[in-house]
Amino acid sequence: KHIFPISSREDLEPDYEFKPNGIPIYLFGVKDSSTARLAIINCLEYQKAKLKFRSLIVHENFDKLSQKDRARLTNACDKQFTSFFEFKENAKEYFEREKNI
């Protein structure tokens, strides 16, 4: 918590940061269109700033988002889990794979 990848932009805060291999993975919880769009903005701003990072989205309900928001997230972010259950079931394996990159 309270991670600011771009120090001059406190409005671009991810929900969590993990560093399984030294490169930050920024996690964003997405529950609706507004949090999806905020995650998209964050990821695009980090890319624009040429930060070395990976992004991870954990959806509350992937199907609840509009098709346009799902497409935007898919284009802007690196990895998505369609539900918190999927994240709980598969996060350990995902982070293990990231550790080896």
C-alpha cells in the first residue's frame, strides 16, 4: 500500500505492489467501470513514463464490465484474473512463474 511509481503523481497509486523477481508487479482490484478505467489510466501512464513493471488486474466480476472496458483493460494491462476466486486459486503459481523471468 501507498506505492507511488511516479513520485510526482500521487493520483496514480496501485492497490498493491509485489516484487517476486525484483521488478514490480502492480495489482489493481477492479469492481466496476470506474475502477477499470482508473487501472487503465495508471498502466498507460506508467508505460508513458517508461517504468519497468508488470500489471495485474483482479476482477470482482469480469462479466459485469462493458465489452469496451474489457477490451481497454486487455490492451493496457499484462495479466488479468476474472474473479477473486481465480486469483486465490492461481496467484501462487503466477508469482512463481514471474519469479523465474
